[in-house]
Amino acid sequence: MFGIGSTEILVILLVALIVLGPSKLPDVAKSIGKALGEFRRVTTDVKRTIEMEAEAAEQKAKAEAARKELFGDGKAPQQGAPEAEASAPVATAAPATPEAAAPATAASTTEEKTA
């Protein structure tokens, strides 16, 4: 794991047994195991966060490149801006209700009847 062989681990455990004693050694080993598990979880979370931030930065860069491709100067016209409204073509809206369309239909039907 850390470049430690089995002989070195045996020596470390023997020294820990002598220093801590047989009664405290299981408690210390348990707390070290919990600390290592927590360390692994934290490093995994940090790694995941860094990867997510890198992904977000990459997507932002791609979006900026696409904006530059589309608009040339890298600035998209904002919705509701005066320049965008002045250059936008004016569209006529279709009647929303059948009553609003009725006079046009009635006029065309009377023309057909007279013809």
C-alpha cells in the first residue's frame, strides 16, 4: 500500500503491542481503521467534486465557443434588448378565437355564393 512489506508491518505491530499493551491495541486499531475509512470517503468526495467542476468548466468553454461561432464577437444579443427588437421581423398573430376569424370567413363565403 505505502511501499511497506510484510516484514515492516510485523515490526510496526510488534512495537505497537509493546507500547500500547494488549488491552488497548484493538481499540487503537479500530480507531485507525475508522480514520482511514473516513479519509478514503473524503478523498473520494473531493475527487468527485473536482471532476464535476472540470466537467462544468469544459461545458462552459464549449458553450462559449459555440456562441463565438454563431455570433462572431462572442456576445449573444440579449432578449428584450432594443437592438434585438429593432432588427427582429414583425410577425402578425393569427386570430386566437373562431369569432375573431368569423368576419373573414363570412366575407369569403358570401363571395363564393355570388360567384
